[in-house]
Amino acid sequence: MACGAVSVSHAYDHNKYWSATFQLVYTAWSIIIFTTPSISRFSLIICQHKVSHLWKSCVKSMEIITAFLGTRDHLIDFCAKLKTRYIQLISFYTICLIICSSMTIPSAMKSFNNPTFTNLAEDVPLILLCLIYQFNFFVFLGQDFFCQIYNHCCDVIIQSVQVRASRGQQSTKASETVQLAKTTKNIFTILNKVADDKSVSELSTNDEFITGILESFSLIEEEVEKCNDLFELRMIVEIFYYFSVCIFNGYFGIQFVVGMVSFRFIFIQIIPIFASGYSIYCVARLSTNLSRKTFQLFNQLAKLGSCDFCLNRNIQHKLQLVTSTFSGKPLLIRTSVFDLDLKFLISILGSVTTYLIIIIQFQKSEPGVTTIPTKV
């Protein structure tokens, strides 16, 4: 939307359309679309040490889980896929950035052909704003990256639990067979003793496995909470920014219908919306998958606890407690896109829209003001 700011500045006649109402709306629009991206960008710059700490902590947690479960090969394949994915994403966003910039520069340079103070005062801030907005394509790469790692860790844990559960079912059947033989023939007494010794030797292994699974999940939970704390406020700012830009752009579209329907302007608006929408979709899909996998993990843990593993009583109690606590509330990426109250967002949208409708009605009643220019 900021790409069209320069077009808007050239689309109206100051004497005819620069009414008090329009000036108020234009000023509010300029402040909002300048401050919100700046807050979002500078907040990450200020919290750079937190981002670095989150990165190191996330990688360390992934290495701990990989070492415990022995899935080194899975980690190598995951890193290769992750590298390919981000090369493609960065290339895609870079192409969008080049296209939008190349289509915006000709309009932005018009003020330099006639470098008056008024033209420069109007267009130079908008050009700077346009540059800030262009890098909006890359704002969700951080959330996408961390969500990818969390999903990979959940996949590895679920796969390990499924393998251990299948082994537990097989060992349960074998134990039942041995018990049946024990009641029929005394000759199997020695074999029963060997089987009992084997189950005792596996006792610590099963206890350690479930304890390690719970600790691995706790690591992921801590990392997700850190990610939420770092990105949640930023996501709120981004949502408010997109809502405000859409509403204000609709207002200017009503005021300057003739100047806003050019193919170039529409194309410049569609590309950022498409690219940003795709970024939000990727993060939403990964977060939804994480929620689903977490629920699946605790279902598998519940099945694992029902197997006759002769688990330590403390381990059984801990497994039941954690399963009952989290199975009803799966782990989520609690960013504002998914956890923010929709009623709150809808109320913001409705309030701002109502105010703009009232402003438009006041502007129509102002003398010498029309809503559609006769010449652009």
C-alpha cells in the first residue's frame, strides 16, 4: 500500500481536494503506515540478543533431542530440505521486491524533475516509507524457520514413541505366552526366570525412554514460549498494520477512483498482498501442524502408558499427569495470528470502518469538495 503513496500524492488537486477532513485522514494514514512497520522492524533490532539466544537455544535443543533418540540421519535430511526451502523463499521474495521497486521508482522520481520544497516534503518521506514496506516480504521468515524446527522435533519424537509402543505390544504378547506355558509345564520354569530377568533389565530402559520423551517435549515447550514472547507483540503490530492499510486504501480508492484503477497501481498492490499472505499462510499451516502433532504425541504416550512395561510408579504418575494436562490443550504457536481474540480484531475493523464512513459523509458535506476528480 505504501507503494501507491506516491501515486496518491500526485492524484489529487491540492486546491480542490485538500480539505480539512481529507488532510486529517491523510495525516493519520501517513503516521500509521510509517510508525507500525518501523516499530516492528526496530523491535527486532533492539531484541537482537534475544533472537540470537533463541537461535542458539533452539539449535541446542534440537541437538539434544536428536542425540537422545539417535536420529542423526533425519537431522541431516531435514537441514538439507530446510536449506532448499529458504533459498526458494528468499528468491521469491527478492523477485517480488525487485518488481515492486522497479514499478514504483518512475512515479517516485517525478518530484525530482521539479524539485520544489513542497514536492520533496511530500514525496521523500513516502519514498522512504516505500523502501521500508518493500522489506515487509521478509518479516515472517523468522517465525517460519522456528516453526519448521519445532515440527521436525515433534516428528522425531512421535516416530520414536510409535516404534517403542509397537515393541511394547510385542513384548506384552510374548509375556502372555510365557505365562501360559508356565501354568502348563514345569519344564519352562528356567525359561520363565530368564524372561523375568529380561523384563527387569528392560525396566530402566523403558523408564529412561519415557522420561527422556517428556523432557524432550518440555524442551520444545520452553522454546515455543520463548518464540511467543519474542514475536507476539510484533505480530499484533503487523495485523494492525494490514487492517489499517486496507481500510485507508479503500478510503483513498473512493476519493480517487480514476487515479487508482491503473493497471500499474493495482499490480503494485497485489504483489505485496500476495507475498505477505503467502508468508502468513506458511506460518499458520506450520503452527496448525504443530498443534496436531502435539495432540498426536500425547495420544501415543497414552497408548504407551497402557502397555505392560512394568514402569516405575513415579514414571507412571508423571506420564498420566502430563498426558491429561496437555492432551486437552495441544501445544500451539501462540502468536497473534492464531491466538488473538477474533472478536477484538473484528471490533477494531468495525470501529475504524465506521469512523471512515462518518468522515466521508462529513467530507461530502464540505463546500467545494467532490469525491471523484475529473482529471488525474
